[in-house]
Amino acid sequence: MVKIRLARTGAKNRISYRIVACEARSKRDGKTLAILGSYDPKTKPPAIKINQELLDAWLKKGAQITPAVKNLLSK
């Protein structure tokens, strides 16, 4: 099963995240199938960039969104 979730990037105390499509059993920062966007919580306001076409394509293929990403998409 493919999940759309956050993968942590950045240095200590300068955290940022990538929104990725990956296998559900893979590690948080493990192998990804596609990078769909990014999220930077340190900026004011937090920066969220998402490639909507890629997101829709993965959802049509049956990927499921995690609650954390669903919360970001609702903003």
C-alpha cells in the first residue's frame, strides 16, 4: 500500500519536511516513490508547496493520505 506522508529533512533545529509518496512499510526517511511537495514550519506563516497534479495522480492510483498531511492540505 502506498501512503502520502511527511519525510523529515533539514538540520538540527532547522527542520523542514518533504511530502512524499512511499510504501507504507518503509522507514520515515527511507526510499520514496515520488516527492510531491514540501513543508517548512519555521517560516512565518508556514510554507506549504504541493504539486497538485502529482498528488491527484497518486490518489487515483490508490494512495492513502496520512492524518498529518491531510491536516496540512486542509489549510
